[in-house]
Amino acid sequence: MAKTLDGVIVKSVGGVFRVKANNGKTLRCFSRGILKRGDDKLYVGDNVLLKEEKGTYYIADVYPRRNLLIRPYVANVDAIAIVVANLPKCDWVMVDKLMLSGEVHGIPVVIICNKSDLDTSNYEYACRVYGSMATVYSVSAETGEGVDRLAQELKGTVCLAGQSAVGKSSLLNRLTDLNQETGELSKIDRGRNTTRHIELFEVNDHLKVMDTCGFSLLEPEDVEDRELSLYYPDMVALGRCKYTLCTHTSEPDCVVKQAVEDGKLDRGRYERYLEIANELKERRNKEYD
């Protein structure tokens, strides 16, 4: 009878998988061809069944996923950790899209403001705008400030996400004592991806961290432009507008627009909402062209 083990995929490169088995060993595995067809692809974070054949383990099956994020594909995520920094300049549209992804999939989000030893303005803004929806951390991967708190408070499998060069790999170094390659910021302030693949690292007995390549492109998935505001908890909390399906754009008696004018909702957050709504609307129109 073939020996079997359960495990989790911690790395995937070119059809070769590294699997942390429940016996504590990390094994180099291949998958049976049937898993590579259709929707049966394998991703970092997948819980899998391993079978031994002639001294080599192969992936025989994948267990049902709790969730699956795309761009990049990662499975069974317990939280999304959005890493931002003052340099490169923070792309708050990306932050809003990642927040949206968390809402769509029912995954909690935290915001990690790195490089706090250089500037605290991002932390102050994130606390003010997102503090009611996400825990906001101030850290410095350079000095180690705030990293211990992260390691203590974050739980489960956490996916690091954010722009390139915000210090995700440096932060992971602090968390795991790994000597990950880190990249200097280029002259045009656009970060190079030092993470070329997705990998899952064990930080301690209650925390695993997924290091992902930077999100150069990101589109909200499975969201209609007319329903976008339903995934904005800060807008939902303002109450009902005059019109049930108010898009908070041109309709009269809109509580969201009034909240912006009254300073109760951040204007930048609202303007980014309009930008994302317009992207979704354009995408919908193209589908019907």
C-alpha cells in the first residue's frame, strides 16, 4: 500500500512543487497530469495529498480551498497584508482595490506602513481613512520597529501584497531571519520585483507569510460597477440614499456625496471609488460591444 502524507504547497516553479508535509519535512514533488487540466491547477497555499511511488512523492489530490485570490494566484489565505511606504509614492488606488478584493472574498485586511523611520504620513492617513475597516501597523523593516508586534498579532496564512520596493522582502527578512534578495529603488522611483515567485514561509507556530511579486496590474474581479459601493464598509455605514441602487455618482440626495462635502468621508477615498467604478463600467461596456 502506497504511503501517503498531507501537506501544503509552499513554492511552485515551473511545474515543480515544494510541499511542507505534516511530518515536518519539505519535499520536492510533481503532480499527476490530471491535476493540471481545467480548474485543477495547483497554487501556493493549497492543501494537498501526497503519495509515495518508488521513493518519490507526487501530489495525488488537492483538498477543497477556503478561497482563491488571483493576480497572483494564492490559496487558503486568512488575511491580506497590504504593505505601503512613503517611497515609492503610495498608490492608494491599489490599496483600495486590495481592500475590495478582501471584501469580495471575505478575507480580513491589515495595512502595514513600512519605512516609518523615514515618514509617518502614510500611517496617519491610513489610520484616518481605513482604521475602521482594517488594523493599521507602523513598522520599519530597516530598524525592526514594530515587527515583533506583527509577528505576535498576525495569525494564520497572511499574504503580503503591495507595490514593488515598499519593503516586502525586507520585512519578511525581519520576520523570518531569511536572507532574501532585496532591491534598491530605481532612479524613476519604480521598484524592481525582487520576488520572482510566490513562496510561503513559516514565521512561528501561529503565522505563515506568503511573499508575492509586486502587483503591477490589478483589476477587481466579480464586481459589477453598480454594486461596487456594497463592498465599501465605510460607505455602507453612512446609511441609505434616496435611491436604492444609488451609485453615488450623479444621483440627488446621496448620503455618500454629502458625507464627502461634510468631511465625514475622505475625498481622496471617494475620488478613487469613482475611478474604480469607471473602470468597471468601461469593462462592462466592452463586454457588450
